[in-house]
Amino acid sequence: MSAKKSVSLIAGLEDPEAVKRLTEAQALLEKHFHLTGVEESEGLAQFLVEQIIKCGATTAQHLASLSYEEIERAYTQARTFKFKKPETSVVAPIFLNKDIARIFRAGLPAAPEAVGKKKAYTMTEEELVVAYTPGTTTPVSERLRDISRGKPFVIFNEGGGVMVTPTLDLLKELQKGHEARKAYQYGQQVYTPYPVGQMPPELADENPLYPGNPLRPDGTCDQTNRSWASVPLELRQFCRIAWGGKITSINEAHTILDRVMSSLSSPADKQLGMLMTYSVTGGAEFCAARTTGCLPKLRVPIRTASSSSFTISGRKV
């Protein structure tokens, strides 16, 4: 990933304050990685900032709303980053989360706390959206429910945070008498609007070999009791395309995982090619999906996934 691409993503944002804050966060990460022995030419700091943008944080207001955990989610994407020097390794800089959040929130008004009913009726729509805390019943949520007439308009990012700008846009549409949307495109992603009081299901990394089943937080597969944590995303995506849903026995799953783990001993730019030797058809399908931007995201709702059983030849076990 070149620095040029990441910089262009920042420069392409319409909110100049967001550009300023993301640039400062990138500089902080670059300084940290330099001190820990990672060369700036690797472009890792730019890559991590790019993930924040890709998750939908494109305005200063949205950046200010990110929690430490949401900022940390960008670090999980580092497993897809290809170092110019394959031997390079880093520790996720989670202790910088508060510093980055401080950059994002500097000078911006904090969301109102303990807002009473009278205060809620004097707040603007934007103030209400910023103050809205999903999963709770408050004067703010009740006021938003009244304004929206109970219709869906709240947009959530992948981390479960409210995306202020698109949420406010949809709320204003409802106020003008438009029907609620079933889907809304914002940036490069399509989101499902939710009414006040509802939230999207919590997502987890999906098991590459068992579609619909979530991996444990540490990457462990419930079927093999082995972890995918060290496996880069593109290798997981290849496994899904080549073998996902086609496993007929636990022994077969272990064999595939053995091949995956063996490929990790190769240089980063050789791992995928090595794994493709085990499935030529899967390799062709993977390359076609990558070209068209249709690679599986491998994210699955936790509460609707079946994590305690799986299917072998149509039989649930």
C-alpha cells in the first residue's frame, strides 16, 4: 500500500477539519512507528488512517464520536498490510487510542450528558443525533423517535457507533415527508437504516471454512479449536472461496488449516500463491472476485449465527 493512495484519500475528503485531524493522527502514528523501528517508507501509518476513512469516518463530527474500541478496529486490518520487508513485524499501538481520540475530539463540543426532557425539546436535530446513545431510553431517544415518527433513519458504522452525517441527512428527509429508506449509500458503502431503539446485530469475524459461523474473539474456530488470528484476510478469503461450505469432515478442516499455517512460513508476497497450488479452481475464482471487488467480507452477525453446530452433507452435527 503506497503512501500516495492513503494521502489522496485524506485529501479527497470534503470536510477540511477532518483532513486536518486525520493528518495529525497519521503524523502521530508515523512518529510512533519510527521510534519502534518501522520505517516510514513502509506506509503503515497511512494504511491505518486509511482504514478509519474506509469505515465511514469522513467528517470531523464523526471522528469525534469514535470510541477507543472503534479506533482500535482499524488496527485489526493491519493483518492485511504487506510490508516491503517481509520480516518486519509490529505491535498494535493500542495505547495511542486515547491520544488519537483526543486529536479527533479537540475543540469540538462534547455530546450532552444527562439531558432532561425540557432540554431535549430545545436541542437541534444535530445535537440530538450526537447525544443519542443506542440501547438506552432517554429524553433524547424519545425526542428522536417523535421527530422520525418511529421510522428508520439511524446509520451505524461497523463498530456500532452512530454515523452523525448520514443519520442527520435521513432524519431531515423524514421531516420533509419522504418515505423511509430501506438502504442508503454513503461513501463507498451501503447501509441499512434503523429506527430509534434498534441496533444492527454485533458482528464477528466469520469462519472461512464454515459459512455463517463466527470465530471467537481470539480467532478460534469452534469446530477445530484452532485459531485463525495470524492468518491475513486475503488468505481467509481464498479459503472461503476454495473450500468454504464444502468441508465433509473435521479431518479435512484440519488438513486445510495445516496448509494455511504452512504457507505463513513463506514471505508475505508468496503466501497466497503457495496456498493457491492446493486449489487451482479456487485460485481462478478468487482472482476474478478480487478483480471485480466481490471478495467475501467475512463478517457475520453473532446472535444469528450458529456457533454450536455445523452441517456435513446436509446433516446438522
